[in-house]
Amino acid sequence: MKKTEQPNQNPEEVVKQIQDENSESVEIADENLEQKKKTTVRGRKKKSTTESKKPSKQEKEPGSKTGEEKKKKKKDKKDVVIQAIDKNAESPEEKEKEIATDDASNELTEINNGDNEHEEPEAEQVETVEDYKTFSREELVNVLEEIVKEGEINAIKKKVALIKVAFLNINKEEQQKKYDEFVAGGGDKNKFDTAEDNIEKKFNEAFAIYKAKRQRFLEEQDKIKLQNLETKKIILEELKALIDSEESLKNTYDQFKSLQERWKEIGMVPKNELNNLWQSYHFYVEKFFDKVKINKELRDLDLKKNLEAKIELCEKVEELLLETSILKSFKQLQQYHQQWKEIGPIPQDKKDEIWERFKSATDKINQRRREHYAKFQEEQNNNLLAKTALCERAEEILQKEFTTINEWQDNTNKITELLKVWKTIGSAPRKHNDEIWERFKTSLDTFFSGKKEYFQKIKEEQLNNYNLKLDLCVQAEALKTNTDWKKTTQDLINFQKEWKSIGPVPRKHSDKIWKRFRAACDEFFNNKSDYFANIEKHEADNLKLKEELIKKVEEYEFGEDKNVNLDVLKGFQREWTDIGHVPIRDKEKVQNEFRNVVNKQLDKLKISKTEIQTLNYKQRIEGMKDNPDTIRVMNNEKFFLSGKRKKLEEEIKLWENNIGFLAKSKKASLLKEEFEKKINKAKGDLEILTAKLKLLDNEIN
């Protein structure tokens, strides 16, 4: 029940009573609006107005006054207040209209948002985002390095995400191919090198720049939001103080409008604070209006300013119809709708007219957007048809069998041309885009995999041919100075026949290896021709040289160093071999003379067979040192010699045991003598092996 007027009430109490009545009406209006929340905009407005005019629950109670009496009572109370606040208080009906107007603004946002409810949420991005699936890793790195230089980090985040997905997919495929080739080639899968290459390193560096920029951007935004939160909290405190202020209504109202403007100018705040902040703001705004009851003159001025602001918004929305960018116009429209929502009520007689103007322009923009995406959908469908045709052409090429290099090259050009055409076509509808790309990519991969396999086989055959011809070159070069004319001639003729039967080699080696083989053959046959042209003279000269060498060995004065002496004797032996053939009648004689004089020198120098073998082995060890993997080679040699020595030791032990079992007889004596010869020879060999192992140990350790 409402309070009845008491005699001698002071003005402040009357204001408080009117405030209570207004609040009561507002609550009723809010309940009615909440019940009609899911109706249409026009229907909801009519319902709200109807509900606001019905008498409240209290007015229907027995003994209560009628609606007309209450209105009259309120008017009497307002007259009492006039001198206190020098303003006309706002009626509950006007308050309900304001609420209905604000609610209509909320519905406007719902209508506009519902306009694109069934459209693809990311369709707008096609204006600026490319399809990176056809890019190579190098192209993706170049694009990423370029866009991370842009200043607006928020504008590039979708591009970066698409580039990263495309790069990781390509990188994964290439790594898998390398891994498959490595394992197929006999490699140990546990030793496959997965280290990043230079392209991946450049990509990671560029992406790290983006992440750092993005992190700084987010941190800056968080700081700004916190600052905005603190600023709005300060405004709330000022609003609270304003409500408790005793200043004149004019000054209070001016301060209130200033706080409202400041509030609107402040940007975003942390999301978790948004709802509480907004509720607090509206609570204090309602408290302010409940207290001061803006007079009609100021209220009309406020309505006029709101009308001007909404007319300006209508003009701005209409200007968006001239904007060429669909995405830009739509985003700007959302901002205008938010501004419309925040402006507040306008004169009742202009409300429908302005709303219809604003809604009409909004509908045209949304209709244009729908038409744009319908056209875009049609273009994507056409792109799908074009890409399907390219897939079919690529699959037709795959049906053919190519057996020559020219056939592979011609069809490679055709496939490459199809890929170029593919890159000029835009994206297909989202639900088909990945599928059609995978179909085309499968054809490309199959073709180039077959080509790689074919050329790998050709390459292996040519490389094998190269190795065969290289081996013939080595053999021919080994025989080019040989003086066994008959045998060597036949060998080289056989080499030439074998050369012709071998297929082609890699082009870069073809001319060089042929010249090498021909040079070795030519040198031998030229030497042969020269030799047989002067054969008697050559052999006579060689005999004279060998006789001089025999005399030289016989007269040579050796020193005390056995190693040096052995080197000298080996030099004499090489010189003897290098001289060449002598007349056949003198061959055996001169050979015996040389052997005898060498043996005499060995006896004189007291050089054992073991020492000679050891010296020769030292030279072999020097040869091992030229191998890049010296230690491994020496260890293998040591393992071989150790096994040989162990076997000799076991044989000696066995033979010595066998001698002990032989009976005393003539036949047993012969067997014993035979075993003793074997044992003595084995012990000599054992001594040589022990010396060789000692040399190896010295080098290894």
C-alpha cells in the first residue's frame, strides 16, 4: 500500500515518497519486460506499455485508492516539491518509457547479431587471408618473416596460425619421406637425424619474433584493462559521492553528465570484472535519477541531444552503404549499434521514426553482406569444379606408363603447369577445401614419387656402370707398363670388349673416364710397338745394366745399422726388377749371379729372416697410417695376427706331442724328422708374428 500524505510533510520526505513510488513502478515494468523477453521487438514494446498502465497489486487491494486518485495525489505531492528542487519530477510512466526504449536498443543488437547467425564465422577472413597449403617451406618462411614486421600484431594472428599449420604439415611430410628413404636405404631408424635444417631454423626464429610481439601486446592490453578498471572504479566512487552531494541540482547534473562521458571514453576492462562493474554503474545511475529527478527542461534537452546523436548515427550507418569493403562496413556497423545502445532515450514521438531509419539502413547492410557471401559461395563452388577438373587431368596423366627420360620430362611439364593453374584458383567451400587439395596433392605425390624412383634406378645403373668402367681403368693402368706383351695385349683387348658391353655412365663422368681408359691402353700399345721395333737392343742394354748392378751389390760397403742395410738391399732388388728383360740365353745365369751376391751380403751382415720380415712390416704400418681410420685398421690387423699366432702355438704343441708318441723305427724317424721341420718353420713364423704384434702395440699405444 502507498503512503497517504501527512500534514506539514517537509519537501525532502515527499521527494523520498515519490522516489519509492517510481521504484515500485520500475520494478513492475521490469517484471513485465522480462516476461516478454522472447517476443518480437514491436510486440514486446506494445506489451510493455500495456503492462505499465495496469494498476499494481497494491492498487487492487480492498480499501486502496483508484489509479486516478493516486495520479492526482502524486501531482499534489509534486507541487509541494517544486520550490524545493525547482524542477518537475519525472513520472513513473516516463520512467517506464525510458526502460522500454533501452530495452528496444538491446533488442536492436539481438536483431543485428541474429542477421548473421547462420553464416560461416570466419567467412570475412577470405578478403585478406590466403590459402597457404600450396606454398613451399621457403615461401612460408618468407611470408612469415615479412608479416611479423607489421605493427598491428592482432591483425596478423590468423595469418600466422595458418602459416604455422601449413609449415608443420609440409615439414612433417618431408621428415617422413627422409625417414622412409633412410630406413629403405638400410639406415638404423634409431640413428635417424631429426635435427632442424636452416629453413626450419629460420621459421622458428620468425615465429619466435611473433610470439614475443604477441606476448608484449597481450601484456600491454592487460595493463590497459587494469588501468581502465581502476579508472572506472574511481568514477563509481565519484558517482556515489555525487549521490550524497548537497550541491544544486544544475551543478550535480552537469557533473553527472561529465562522469557519463568519461565512463564511455574508457576502453575495455578485465572480463571477469565486466558484469559486476556494469551492474554497479547502473545501480548508481538509477540511484542518481531516483534522487535528483531531472526536471522536464533538462530532460527535454537530454532527449534532444540523444535524438541528435542517433540521427548522426543513422547518417553514419547510411554512409556505410557506400563502403566497398563488406567486412569493414559490417564491423563498423557493430560499433554503431553499441553506440546506439549507450546513447539513451529520445522523444517518444521520434522514437519509431528514428528506429525505423536506423533499422532500415542496418537491414540494407546486412542484406548486402548476405548477397556478398552468397556470391562468394558461388565463386567457391566454381573453384571446386575447376579444381576437380585439374584433379581429373592429373589422374589421367598417372594412368600412363613412362619408359623414357623424355616421356617423364614432358609429363613433368604438364603436371607443373596444372599446379600453376591450381595456385591461380581461389579456395573451395570449407567442407570440401581440404578434401580436394588432398586429392590433387595425392596425384602430385604419386607422380613425383614415380619419377624419383625411375631416375633413381637410372642413376643407380649409371653409377654401377661408372664403377665398372672405373675398375677397368684401374686394371688397364696397372698393365700399361707391363712388358709381358702377349698376355697383357690379350687382357687389354678383353677390357675393351667389356667396356663396350657396359652401358652409359653419368654424363659428368662420361668423357673424363673414357679418356682415362684410352690413355692407359694407348700407352701400353705404344710401348709395345717401340719395344718390338728395338727388342734386341733393349735386351742387350738390360743385360749390361743388370751385370753392372751385380757388381755394384758385390762391392757395396754396408754400415752398422741393419735397418739402413736392409733398405739398401731392397732398393737393389727394386732396381733389378725395374731394368726389364734380358736375352733369353742369359736370363738364368744373370739371375743366379744376382741371388748369390745378395745372399752373400746377407750372410756377411748377419741379417735374419725375421729382421727382413720386420722391416717390411714397418713399411706396411706406415701405409696404415695414411688411412683416415688408422686405429680401427691397426686393431683389425692385430686381431688377425693374434689369431694366427694362437693357431701356430696350438699346432706346435700338437706336433711336439705327436713326436712323443712315435715308436723307435726307421719309419718313425722319418716322421719325426718331418714334424721337426714343421715345428722349426712354425717357430720361425711365430717369432715373426710376435715381432709384428710388438710393432703394432707400439703404434696403437
